Amino acid sequence: MASREEIQKDIEIKLDQGQQQVDKLKLKMEAAGDDASHEWSQALLAAEKQLAAGKAKYEELAAASDEKFNEMWAASKDNWEAFTADFESGWDSLSRKVKDFFS
């Protein structure tokens, strides 16, 4: 089993990558102005909401005692993996649409 530090570092990396992707997309959509569709705006909001939920869970884990961390991680590991897969899948879909728009 990975150590607490390794788990937290992995979560931090994934959250940072997600934030960078969202920030890049925001800039592109701002540049597109009125040409950016409502659908893409809604998808971006959904991605931001998912990212915020991931950050909140991470903060809860980071603040926990070692014993509580292990309990929480055991209970939420599968959910975290599902969350990251959902975020990446949703991001890939949104990213393809945006790339098509900007190409």
C-alpha cells in the first residue's frame, strides 16, 4: 500500500493537472467570446464543480489524523479512482469539442 504522503502527492498532481486544463479552457472560451456555445459553458461549469469536489475531499483527507486518513482512504479509494476516471473522460469529451471549435 502506498504511504499517506504518496497518496496525497498523487491526488495533488491530479488536481493540479485538472486545474491547469480548466484554466486553459477558460482562456480559450473567453477569447471566443459569444462564439463559445452554451453547451461548452455548461460543460466547463460541470468540470469546475467536479474539480472543487475533488479539492474538498482532498482537504478533508489532508486534515485527518493518520488513523482517520487510513479509514477515509480505504472507504473512498474506489470513489476517488472513479472520480478521476469520470473527470478525465468528461474532460476528453469536452476537450475534443473545444479543439474542433478552435481548429
